[in-house]
Amino acid sequence: MKSQKRDTSKARIESVVADRASIINTLIDKVRCIQDISTVFKEISEELRQILKSDRLLIYQFNPDWSGRVVAESVGKDWIPLLLELDSRVTNEAQAEQEDIVVLDDYLQKTQGGRYLFGQKFSVANDIYGQGFSDCYLETLEKYQAKAYIIVPIFQGEKLWGLLSTYQNDRVRVWQDSETNLMMLMANQLGIAIQQWEYAEQLKQETQSKEIAEKQSNTLAHILYRISRVYDLDEILQIITQELRHVLQSDRFVVYKFNSDWSGQVVTESVGSGWSSLLTQQENNEFPLEERVLMDHDTIENWSTQEYEGIWEADSYFQETEGGRYAYGKKFSAVNDIYTQGFPDCYIQALERYQAKAYIIVPIFQGEELWGLLGTYQNDGVRVWQDSEIDLMVQVANQSAIALQQAEYLEQLKQQTKLAVSAAERAKTIAHILYQIRHSYDIDEIFRIITQEIRRVLQSDRSLIYQFNLDWSGQIVAESVGNGWISLLSRQNNN
């Protein structure tokens, strides 16, 4: 009988162990198969707490300064979720990342990982009041309702990434070696999953960067091709604004031209739906001329002499390569958040009128002179501009400068040709008039020829000859007038 009971008990234990092993293997398989790390954290925390039958299970990630944050939690229905409490304590994400949200072990932050960095594989407390903890640490644990816990480190390779911890809240608990071993096993699996996920993310980022670079290279080639076939400056600038806003996915793109006194105006704009048009406001005189400048007067003047270094930031890549294409004075301004730059209130107010929260501004030089600016703006929020985006803007600004010189040179040739044609036409007309005069002895006929030929050449509406009398009164003696206009000579004669 005793032998049968022992066999039954042994079989029950073996069955429980087998069931637990099966559950653990299934959980490990899930960790290996799930690609989204947040889902991995959620699955681990929920299922591992169920296996351990504990009241709370946390995954905690260290920040570079050894503060940290809870990234996943599973908690029993009778206990307060820490993540919910933390959400009510922290007003925004930036504060959440800077604050030591949950101090799981005071010693860790002071010693930058402490005993776990030196080989300790776990920390077990069966009764927090029997461990000799400081009053401060006990108060923290009581706040989170803990009476017993297991904490194990999560390593990402050689780096201490965070902690995996489970808590018993309703009572003290004597943790079993198998439970501690299970926690260490799952921490190892988490470390592998985190390393694989970060490697996959790195590959994804590299792929995306290559795709972005290729897209921007194609965009630049496309813009150059289009503007190379156009000789009208307004059309060239329109192509640039439309194409660049599309590829940068920004809310506004403008070309701004300076006047000789450093005032200026938007000459071309592409703007997304839902945002007001600066060009329309400017044309309707909806804001004063002095508010149309895209940066303060001193900045513009200093920039024109290439001496201003205030808000300009050198691209780190080109710094490392001793300037690259910017070594010859090419500069830019990239502002991710206008409210963190220390700009004066008047400048902030001007930017707010443009609805801008972030921008890139690049100069367009015509020879050695600052002609204007290319500006792209993000209106719906702050934006961290990428080096590739800034580089694209600079390259297009360089090409714009070349296109600008070509367009203005062609315009000069056109004007010179027009003047030459006009001069030749006038010379021909004068010769014709002189010929007619020499071969006519009728003064009225001579006057008629002169008025007609002058009005034709000058393309005016009326040409007349007026003769003074001895008393300085006078009368029209000849007139040529275009269709649709009253003849002054006929009116004079009728009166």
C-alpha cells in the first residue's frame, strides 16, 4: 500500500514537472518566434507570472545613467499596476525617460549595476523584513506592495541591459531553487531575444538609410534633369519647391529672395493641405513687410559675409572628413525644435506665424553674393532632421545657384538681343522716314509719314505733331492714332 502511494506521488510529481517543462519550452519557442520585442516582453511577463503563481512580474530596462523604466508588467487583479501609477506620476515621455521610475535596488544605481556586473546571477528575498534592508528601501518595496521577490539580471551580450523580477505581495514566500533557475533561464532567453531584435533593427535602419539615400539621389537626378530643360527662373523654382517638399515629406517648402536692403519676399512656395499659404498672405499684405524675413536682420547680414557661426551646425560627417563639400563656405541651419534654441521672442512669434515647429534653411549664392534661401518647414510637430535630408537641401541649393546664374544670363542675352533688334528696327525706321522726307515736297505728307512710322515702331497708341503760334497757343498739325481711340485732330478740326 505504501509503495503504491509512493508510486502515485512520484507519478504526480513527474506529471507536474513534465507539464511545467512543456509550458516552459512553449514559452521559449514563443520568444524565439516573435519578432516584435514589445510582444515578447508582454508574453514573457504574463505567462511566467502564471507559471510562478506570483503577484507581480516586471521587466525593467536600465538607462545609460543607471536609472531605468518598467517596459512590461503582469500583475494580479487585486494589486495596483505599477505602469498605471507611473503614467499618472509622469506628465510626458521625456520626463519618463529621465526619471528613475522604479528603484528596484538602491544599490544598483549608486554602483552602476553593482553585484550583477561582478557575477551575481540572482537576488532572492523570502521576507523583505528579514534581509536587513534600509528603511528607505523597505518603504519603496512597501509602496509597491512587495513582501518577497526574485530579481535576476538580463544581459545583452556583455552589457547589463536590465532586470527580470517577480514579487509576492500577499505574504512572505520561500522561493524554490527551480523557480530561481526558471527566472535565470528566461532572463537568458530575453537577453538573446533583445540582442537579435536590436541586430534586426540595425539591419532595418541600414536598409532604410540605403533606400532613403537612393531615393534622394534619384530625386536630385530627377530635379536636375527637369531644371536642365527649363530656362524660365520661376518655373525652375517651382519644380524645386514641389519636388523637395514631396521627397522630404515636410509641410512647407519656400524659396525666399533678398532685396538689396536685406528685406525680401517669398517667390515660390509649395505647402501641404491644411496650412496657410505664406505666398498668398504676402500677396494680400496680411502681415507687415518686416515680418516676412525668415531670420533676424543681423543673422542675414553676417551670413552674407559668411562670418556667422551662431545657429549654424556643421554636419558631423563633414566635420570628420575635414569639411567635405562644406569646406568652401556652404552652410545651413537645421532646427529640430524652435522652442529649445534660445531664439528671441520676436523670432519665435514670426516662426509661429509661419506655423513652423522645425526647419532647415539653406543659402542660395549667386557667385559670391547671397541671393536667397531654400527653407523647408515641419508644422505639425518637432522633427529630428537627418544628415541625408540636409545634404539633399544643400546639393539642390548649389544646383539652384547654377540654374539661377544660367537663367539670369539667358535673360540678359534675351534683353540684349531685344535691344539690338529694337535698335536695328529704329535705325531702319529712321532711314525709311528720311528717305520719304527727301522724296516728298508736301509738308502734310511728311508729317503723316513721321507720325505713322514713330507710332508703329514705338507701338504706342497715339503719335502727334503740335505746332506753336506766335502767342504760344497752338494746334495739332498731324496725328496717328490706334483703333479704339478718339482722334484729337478730328475733334480739333470739328471745333
